[in-house]
Amino acid sequence: MISSRIRIYTFILVGFGAFLHAAGPVRRPAPVKVKNYHFSFELDNPFLYNALAIGPDSGRLIKPAPHMQYLFCHGVGGNACNAQYYQAYGALPADVYSFDFCDYCDGKFDRTKTAMGQAADIAVLRAQCAQLNTAQTRLVLCGVSRGASTIINFVGKEKPKNIAALILESPFAHMDDVLNNFTGSSILPTNFIMGRIYPAYNRQGEQPIDYIEAINKNIPIALICSKTDALVPYTSTMKLYDRLIAQGRKNVQILILPEGAHANLCDGPEYQRFVKNFLKRYKLILG
């Protein structure tokens, strides 16, 4: 009986790791990276031009309002260039900053440095915000998956003063939700599984569900999720939304899409309209 359970756990462990990302050598976490990338939309970029041409609701590029800086936070396995995908479909302005978390370096993903939105990721985001911060600048933080959850932990825990709004695609309330959704079980040894795949992750560390209510109530928040997300269940994002609404907040909106793959949602017209309307409502873009 015990050996059967061990075989089952081993199978799930291997499957979960393969589903997410390939294994890499164990290394110590990298120091905080402060380099960022400035993406200005250029029509001579073939991918961006083609995406703009076929995007159902992306015929017009959006421009940030004065003194607004947009900072994009990518998910696990992604990188700074993912911001261009959102720009192409009009889900981010034509002018945006982005960066690489510590688990993406020299063109390669290293799962051993993935902190899942916890201390190491928060430190990177803090450094990026500090680099963009001026007396006149206000930041709109945009993120997907791990990036979105890092934003919640950072803004709720450290309460930066210059945040204008948050746009959060598929944030998880707790990493247990992700693991349980993938495996279809809530009784698996979560600590063991996550510790083997992502040694930088600490189950006792920061979780968005613990910091979402600490976010300044004056900050508008947009949440987006999909009912068919195979990685982050939409119910996990809903937990965050419910916590915010229970506080009586009036500046929180959520879009629950009936279908859409994880981190591949912004090419749909409903997504684009939702984001643009949110940005216009709070005067975060021109027009």
C-alpha cells in the first residue's frame, strides 16, 4: 500500500514538473536584477505588426496618460519580451517597461530560482519600481500568473506610495490551488512536491491570499481569469476578488472568460475591451 502511494506521488511529481518546465541544475538564487527593458511599439516588428492587423479590437494603439509608467511582470517560464504580446493586442500601451525575474537569465529558464511570487521575486519587483520611480511618476503594474501574484504580495506587503492601478491576469491565491488543480487532489504532499521542483519556493512564505486585503483601497484593481485555465484555476483568482469585494471596495473589476489557455488570453476582443475600459475609467491612458 505504501509503495503504491510512493509510485503514485513519484508519477505526479514527474508529470507536474514536465508539464511546467524542464529540470535544471540546482544553483543558489541570483542577486536582484535591476536591468529593465523599454518596449516602444514599432510597426517594423513583423510579429507586432501581424498581431495588430489580426487583433479583433486592437486597431488603435493606446498611449499612457501623462506621468504614467506601465511595468509588466511575466509568469514562470516567460521573460520580459512577453510584454510585446500584450502590446500587440492593445492590452498594454505602446510604451511599457518590463524585466526578467531571477529564474530567466542568459536566455534560459532555471526552475531552481523560481520563487513563485515570494521574497526573491518581490525583491526584483521592488528594484524595478524604484528604478522607474520619480516624484511625478505613478506606476500601473501589470502581470500574468506568477507576475500578477508577485504584484499582490509586493503591493500588499510593502505598500508603495506611487501605484496608480493593478491589472492582474490569472493570479493564484495560494500555490496549493495550482498544484491541486493540476493533480486533481488536495491530499498530496505539497511541501515535498514543490520543494523538489522549485527549491526556492517556501510554502510558509508570502501568498497572495494573505496580502490582497492589505492593498491600499484607493488603488483600482482589474482581475482576469479563464474557466478553462489548466494551470491556475479561475476559482483561485475568484478567492482574491471575493476578499476585495468583502471589504466594500468599489474600484475592483473582474473578467471571467468562458475559455482560454493559461497566459494566452489577451488576443480576444472581450479581454481587450475590458482592459481598455478599465484604463479609461481611471484615466490611465489618453483618449
